[in-house]
Amino acid sequence: MPEGVRLRLDPCRHCGRCPAGYLCDEGATEFGCHNEFTPPREGQAGGRDVMHPLRPDLTERLWECGGLDIRIRTRATQQPLPILPPYVPRVQKRRGFEASQCPAVAVPLDRVWVPRRTRPAAEIKAALRLPAEAAVIVSSFQKDSVLERAWHHRRALVESLATAGYDLVTVPNFSLWDDDPPLEHRYNIARSLRMFEMLVEAGVPTIPHVSWYLVRRDLDEWVRELRRWPGLQAFSLDLQTLKTQESWARGLRELRYLFEGIGQDWEVLVNGVAQPTRIRQVREICGRVHLMNERPFQLAIHGRMSVDDLSTGRERRTDKDPTDIFAAEVQKMRDCMS
């Protein structure tokens, strides 16, 4: 949560009836629910589709996400996880592009789960000219519209992924935006947990996604839950929205708090970090990190290259083949992880 929280002149009037009341103390702050609820208008910009005590479908939504506690409720056994290299590039199929030198790649969910079918891992490997032994991850770190569609069709999606042959599927990281109330945040954390349970029960190799907003309440529950499951070996984190120095510094403090509670005996798949200094800071806190981002791929398809070892972030245009650009940029990322 951002520091320097402002109090409101009109405290939320719905805290007494709110199902998140037992975990939220924000009714008198800027992060509490609005007193008025404006339903979203279908097909139009307008009200925001967030959880609110006045939502007419509130009970239904709470039922489908299994409540607001951070609890893993499946007893199914996790499938073995693949052995991943320190750096995993996220890529997409493009004409003339290949990733044949990569022992593992990640592919966005919306490039795997396409209209009317789910592309099998073998098809992705052939399109990218990957070696047979390469690991392919389905990356569910996506824009909100893709994640909402995945939730709406979650049973069909999970069933299709169960037979698609992927080595790992990350669970959707439903957004926790600053201007959404804690009720919405906990709803989205719970939805990620339910997707994790569904994938595990379908026999899909997967790991939980750890996200939080109310630092002490959310992270304390995560610490208890992760320590309660000795069979869990790994989880994912998404740090791609921490753009400013202020938000990054806050994120590091919160990461330290989490790992002080659970220790470093975890494999952590971290999405969205690309700067060498930030990569080093995350590795110091988390321990065994597997980094995933799309920087080499994006540079390659736009005909650009880094001008140095990534320390300045400067780029230049180049006429090199996209596959060659990609290979060079992947190596720079690997160097950051060595």
C-alpha cells in the first residue's frame, strides 16, 4: 500500500455490511469503498466493474471465489515442476523469428488460448523451432481483459490446458490497483488461488501466484499459508507495475517482509524485471530466482538493440536479423543472472 495515506471527509458508510470488514481498516481512508456504487454499463465506458458492498451480485461473486481468505484448499498432489534456467524469455510466434537456442521459453496465455482452441505445446515448439527437450511455460501475466475472459471460461480453459502438454502454467495475476478497495483486492487474490487449485486438480504443472496490497494483513496470511504447505516448492511474483523509484523501493521493503517470514528455500518465478540493478536487488532478497520478461523479444521484433550491458537502458536501431538480436539480448539477460 502506498505510504502517506490520506483520510477522507466522507468515510465509507458500508463497512458494517461489508464481507471484507474483518480484514479491512480503510473505511476512513482514501482506499475505502466509495459510498456510491455505479454499475458498469455494458459495452460503454462508465462505472467501474469492481467489488463493492452494494453490488447486486456480491454474494454470487464471493461464492464463486470461495471467500476472501488466503487459503489453499486443494489436497491434490502437485505435478513435478520443470528444471528452469535462471532466465526465461517470453516470446510470441512471428514470421522469420525463432528461439532455437533457448532451453526454456514462456508464451503469453492469449497466444496459447486462442478462439475455439488451445494450441498444444508441440505446435508452439515447432513454430519457434525449439529443441524437443525445451520447456514451454504458459505465462498468464496478461492485461485484465484476457484474465477476465480466462476466469469466465475457467473450467474449459483448465480442461484444455490439461491435455496441451505444457511444462508449466502460471496462474492469472488478477490486478490489485491502487484505486481499488480492499474488497476488490482480496477478491482478485482469491480468484488466483482458485485457478491454482483447479490447475493442480486437473494435473497441470503449476505454482501459486503471491500478490498482496494490505501489507501486514495480506503478507502475514501468505507467510502462514506458504509455511503450512511443506510440499510447495515455488511460486510466482509479478513486479512489472513498479515503474517509479518510490513504488520500487516500497516493493522491495514488502518483499523483504515476505521472505523474512518464509526464508529463501523457494524457487521464485519473477515476472517483469529487466534492469540489472533491480534484478540484483530481487535476487538478494528472494534467493533462487528465475527471471521472466519480454525485453529481448520486443527489441528483436522492433529492430533495436541495447547499446551496452543493459545498465543504462539505451537502445539503437539495427538491421540485424530479429533472431540474432534476440539471441544477443537473451545473453545479456543471462549475464545479469550469473
